[in-house]
Amino acid sequence: MKSRSSTLSRPRESIFTGGLDIRNDANAVCPPNVRECVFAMEDCCEEAYEAQQLLRNGTFDLPRMNKVLDSQRVFLLIDEATVRRYRSDLADEIEPQINELIDRAEQGLKLLRRKEGLMHSKVEAANVMQSRAATAPTANKREERRAQLLSKQRRRLEEEVKVLESEIMALVGHVELGNVLIGTYVSYQ
């Protein structure tokens, strides 16, 4: 193995001011001990360089490795039977609450449907009264005023019917969602 320092064309300048100047002397011969010492120093420098490279290659990902080693997360592997048992326990715990919510939603839906029926009957009654008032001549201002009040009441009731219908549709969607959820939990068991 040839050292890279010995392949340089000229040696470095000396920092010492005195002594022999052998650079310009073509016939000057270096003592063999000095030459061996230079070769030994070059070999030491090469070994140090290779050790530095080896150390750098071995530790370049040290920050990442420290982060991995400092991690405190612990992963536990469990078998499929344990997963099934926990799933069934969770379904047993949640299912009564879901059933209760569905029962409440169905009761609220029935109540809203009854209110809707009452509102429809009131609207029909108001329509009948208005049609009677429109066909019969108004005898006095009191009946005319009553007809106006009934028409306002009819409009208000129609608006309430629309609101109730939208609430019923929302509840029907929630009941269907609850049924889907129960079906999903039952299918997992």
C-alpha cells in the first residue's frame, strides 16, 4: 500500500529557519531513519483517517437511533380470542344504551306524528271555515275579523306542520342509523 503523502511532488515548507537546505540540492540524500519515520507517520495518518471514516459511517444516524431508543411506547400483541372477548364485552355494554336511545326516538317520533295529525286537522278545519267565510257574505265586521284571524292561524299551523315534518324526517334518519348500528354490533358477535 502506497501512502498518499509520499506521492506528492514536493515536501511542505519547513517552519524552522536554520539548517541545511536540501530542497535545492539534487545530490542530497535523506538518512534512512528519517525516511522510515516519514513512512511510519504517513501510515499512522492513513490509519487515523480510515478509523475516522469508519466511526463516521457507524454513527451518522445516531440522532435517529437515540430518538428510537428513547421511545417509551410499548406494543403488546394479543391473540384473536382476546380481541373477540373485548369486542363482545363492548357490544354488551353499548347495546342497551343504543336500544334505549332508539326507543326514545321512536316515542318522540310517535308524539310528533300525533302532533302532525292534529295540525293537519286544524289546517283542514281552518280551510273549511275560510271556504265557508268566502262563500257566505260577511254580515258584519266581527265575522270578517274572525276570518282574518283564522287565515293567520291556518298559515301559522301550516308552518308548524312543515317544521314538525322536518323533525320527523330527522328522527326517522336517526332511528334508521340506530338500527344500522345495532345490526352492525350484532353481526360482530
